[in-house]
Amino acid sequence: MVRRSARVRTRALSGSDTNESPKRRRTSEATGHELPVLTSRAHRNSQLGHEDDLEGRHVCMKDDEFCAQNLLLQPLEKLDKQANQLSVISVDLHKEENRSNHWTSEYEIEHLVIRRGQAFEMTISFDRNFDPEIDTITLQLVTGKRPQESKGSVRRLVVHKELYHIDRWCAQLKDIGDKTANIRIMTRADAIVGQYGMWVETLTKTDDTVFHVRHKCDEAVYLLFNPWVPEDDVYMELEEEREEYVLNETGAIWVGNWRRFGPVHWNFGQFEDIALDVALYLLDKAELAPTARSNPVQIVRTLAAMVNSNDEDGGILEGRWTRSYPHGSTPPTAWTGSAEILEKFVENDYQPVKYGQCWVFAGLCTTLARVLGIPTRVITNFESAHDTDASMTIDFHYNEDDEPVDYLNDSVWNFHVWNESAFRRPDLPSGNDGWQAFDATPQEVSEGVMRCGPAPVNSIKKGDVYMLYDLPFVFAEVNGDRVYWVVQKDGTMKADGVSKHCIGKHISTKAVGSDERVDITDTYKFPEGSEDERKCVLKANKFSSRKDHNIYDKKMEADVSMKLTGSSNMDILVGEDATVTLEMANISTETRTLNVVMCSKMAFYTGITFQDIKTEKFAVTMEPKSEEKVTMIISQKDYLDNLVADGAIKTFVKATVAETQQLFVDFDVIDFVKPDMNVEVLDDPIVMNEDFEVKISFANPLPIPLKNCHFHAEGSAIHSHSHRHRGNIGPNKEVSAKIRVKATRYGRRKLIVNFYSEQISGIRGYAFINVKKYHPKQKEEGESESGDEKPDVAMETSGDN
């Protein structure tokens, strides 16, 4: 028995009103595009060779030919209607009641959407009264391009009066009415997830005749994973977590650097009508077998591959990390949610959308996993390493003049964003259930495909990198050690030191029920420097591709403490001067001589540098028990000409103590603070399916004009697009713009707005809006609306910076 909490019951009353046709925002009729008909196994067959050469490999048959051969998929109806024949007139799937009971009321798609392992009801109307003495009803549910009973993609359920099981597919006759039969259907908690067609068969036996009729229902049934039932592998015990990780349409993704970070608000929009169809299209395009679609492991692994387009497999989004973007494309920093990306994907005839970066890939994965019913969240790892050689260590090189040799280095991203989904792992030893990390950002191939995971977070923490999937790569991202190499004049290298605590900081996700940040670093690794943490690193190193290098053997004396301070710890507006400071304390009783190098460059958030700014060197003599500091000033004129929309200043700092060869290496990243954006809703009240106006304003913080300016707006059940600002925005000038948007569902909604230009991006704001179902003058006296407890327009607006 699945019990609905009061909170969920309230939620089921809001959103789309299922008494009416759902207000579809992104229908195929509106876009002029239909989902293409895909042929199963087309890619695999093409890899085997030409069809004419496969006669001895398998029977070559197109999907429609296969279905034509399947007698279970053919209608049966006598042309000469007999008096005793029981024929189906109509089928009522009770969409409103079933969707409410299955937590799917918010789905804009018009068909019945239900969750597996939980009963739903339907009523069949006949041309005469149903007589259980002579009539038998059989329901048939089919899924996939080649439905086959022996493969589990055809389910035939004989309707019984008494027989009912909660652990298997079955159908129970609840009651008989006037020419009607009410039936309860139970699906297994490990059923294939996807779109089903439904057939109703009647068999009438009289003394001398048998009448057999098969009727195909007009409407499809979508069957999803079910986190509400314990028998499903995606079961999640706490109701508030199901609300957050399955039903919440908006979220926050943390970006920045480990010293200073903040949220980017994102509209997942998993209930938009386009989301479910695209998710299932991707599984078809990937040729994931129907039987594999009961398994969340295979589903998220497929989504990780299909969200990116790198394998020419029909994926959604193309990644790009450059200083500028081609005309007509959308820079990654411009997106405010997943729904518009999915819409562009369909409008572009299923060609990749341009462009995305890690948080965009993760936002899309969240949408596509949640729409299928898999509890999913977005994870941000600061100081995230990219291991390119399966060594699980991160290599950084500098020459004998202490200058970085960039082309040799493994990258360490200021932040990297991936996903976690929660489900059981029956394919692995016990202890690996729960959160599983997976990543659609193209970085390294996994089994020949650009994807990563799912990797059990418990095993990442323990250093069990031999588990499935891709644990060595994820382990290096969060707990790899950084190895420093000196490149000598003759090209040879020698290890110069190891930093054991610099990778994987402030691993973050959104809190349940609020937009606050939760630090989950302790789920990925033991406390830095602890005995348990070092044991796990050394265990993982046994599986390293470079385990023969004794990088941990070098010991050095450390009697000068050093730490970086400066602008990275402060709010520095873009256009202001910045500083990098190294503070040193000689704790020994002897004089120490230090050589310090500071080298600043413009860099992408991936850690890859693209433009030198300045380099300074310092010679410091420290008396015993003394303190010193050196500071490099990075003025506006040093970086402004090289400023790009999403760039940051990265400073490499290296200090060597001459007497002891003590080595200190660190990096300072300055992400400039962006100005606040104010988002103001001008109309009152806001009514579903009616346009309303929003005013957006902020100040240009730069002493230069902003060119090619755009506002981007999106929200849960709120329809908007990119809006280009006419003309440039002058230096240090205030700017405001008005845009018109429309809400397609009522209740409390969140509108997210983003500004981007060639010179600066990531200026963001949002507003909460309470949308009414009807205009007050249309509302009948005494009628109440769900979600009207609060003012029509919520006075909650915020900038993200």
C-alpha cells in the first residue's frame, strides 16, 4: 500500500488541470516536428556490414515487417457482427485519478503516465453487458519496436475476479456496470520503462461458437520508475527527498572556485511535454534493448552517452570551450534551463544543439533522469582533476626557471559538475547501493563511448576503483594527488613533490527543500590527511597505470609555513584591480632564503590558460621566527583587453626554500563578481496561458561597452526565449529591458533570467510567481484554487552573484 503524504496530495491538485486537455507548450503540432521513426538495431547492423552480407548472421527483417508477422498485434473483429459477440466501444484510462495517485499530475504530455509496481484502474465500455460466465477479458500491453512475449515486451493479462498479486503483472475485475467493466491492473516493480500500447481482447464462448475480438486502444500508456515503492530499485525512503530529487522542476548548481562560489539557478522542466518523448527517443537512438530498460544502471549509462553528441550517435548537446562562439549559436553561459535546449534539439531535426559545458550537460541529465522517475541531483566538485592516463594522479610541470609548461599539464578545473542518481546496484557486491555518480560531459571514453559512470559513491570513498563503472576517473577527480615535475633543459623530467590535499574541495549539491548548499565531501572521501584517506589513496594507487613510479618516497623538511591570500577571498568586481599575496612564516631557528615566482594568466574554468598577463619573481630572506609576505598587483589594464565573457585570472605560485629544498606550489583563481540583476513582474494578476510582462535591470560594471547583448528567460511551465537587446550597453551604464512571457500551468512558478554579451556573461536573477488558473472575473463565486494562499505575484526576486 503506497500512502500519499499531505504535501503530495496538495501538489496533485495544482499544475495542469486534467479535466481539460493539458496546455501543451511544446507540441509536435506547434513545432512542426514529429519524433522520427527509428529502426531498431540499425547502428549495430551497419557495423556488421551491408544487409546483403548478413544472410548468415541473422534474419534481416524491418521492424514493421516483424510487427506484421506478430499475430498478437493484429486486430480481431468479425465483419459479420454476431449477437453474442462482446465488442469494445471505448476505454477510459481515468487519467486524472491515476496520474494523481502516481505523482504524475504535472506531466504536460496528454497520455496516461503511471509508475511501475503500483496499480492503476481503467473502465471498458462494451456493446452489451459483460457476462463472466461466457466472457473473458485479456489485456495486452506491448512496448518496443519489436514486441515479443518471450522477451518480456508483450504482457498478456487475463482479467480475474479474485486473483490479484502485488508482486507481478496481473489484472483484477473490480466491478461490472451497465455495459462496463472496471479493472485494476498491477505492473511489476521491475517492469520495462517506456511507452506501451494497449489492446483489449474479449473471448466469448457459447455452446457451439467462440467469438474472439481484439481492440487496440487509441491512447498510449507511459510507464516510469517508481521511487515510492520499496520493490523498485530506485526506491527512496524519505518523502521530502522524493519531492526534491524527482518532482522538483527547478534547482541550483554551484559554480565558481573553491574559495568563492555561488549558485546558478536552473529550470529542469522535466514535466514539459517534450521531455519524456526526448528521453525515450534517446534510448531508442542508442538502441538500448527493451529488456535493459527496466534497469536504472543501463538507463543512466545510456543518458550519459546520449546527452553529449561526441560519438556521432544522435546526442543532444555539443560541448565547446572557447573564448568566442559562432554567430547563431548559444554560449553555454546563456542557458537558464533544459526545456529550451530540448526544444531546439527537436526543431533542429535532432541535430546537436550548440553549445554546452559541464553544468549544462548535468542540468540536461537531471531533466531526463527525473522525467523517467529516477531520483537525480546535480553535484559540483571544486578543484576537480581530469586524469588523462588512468594514473589517478594529476601531473603539473614547470621548467628550471619555475615557469609552467602548460601543454604538458593535466587540467584541474575550478569546478566540475556531474550527476548522482539513487538506486540499488544488484550487479555489484553489497554496500554499493545508494547514490551513483555519472557524467555526460565529454572528457574520456568509457568502453569506447564518451560517457562516465554510474559509479557507486561508497566505492569511490573507499578507493575500490575496480568496481563498475569508471571509478578510477571519478576517484582522481575528487581525491587524486598532484605530482609536480621539473622539466630540465635536456627534456628529461624528475618528480619534485606531491600535493596530497589539493584536489576535490567543497563537493556540493542543493539542499532538500531549499536553495541552500549542502557540502557532501565526506560522502566521496575521508577527511583530508586522515589515516583512512591515505589508505584509500594508496589502495587506489595499486591499480594506477603508473604504480611503478615511487612518487610518495620523496621526503622533505618543512619549517616555513606558507599560504595564499588576496583577492580570491574577496568580492572583486569585474573591472577592479586584484592582488595575489603569499604569506610566509619561518618557524625554524635558522635563516631561510626563498625564491618566489608568481605567474598570472587568463584561463577558462577548466584550468586551461589562454593568455599571459604578468609574471613577477621575488627573493625573500627570512630571519628565524619571522613573518614576511609578497604581493603581486593585477591592475585593470593588465587584464581588461583580454577579458572574455566567462574567463578568470589564474595565478601559479611556486616558492622554494634554498636551504632545505622545501617546495610550496599553489594556485589562486580570481572569479570576478557580477552585478546583481533585478527581476520585476509588472502585471497583476498572472493568469495561466496569458502573456505577462517582466522588467529586467542591472548596471554594466565595465568601463567599456557591452556588445551583442541577450537576455535569456525560462521557468517551470513558463514559456520564453532569448531576447536580443538592441544596441550596445554603454560603459558603467544602467540598463533595463522588458520581456513578455507566458505560464502554461498554474501554481507557484520560478522564472530564471540570464544576461550574456561578448564581454561579460553570467549576470543572473530570478523571481517567484504565483500563477492563477483563472482570471478573477472568470472565477465562480466560492471556487478556490490550489496555490492561491500567497499573493498573485510573489515579491521574491534575487540576483545570483
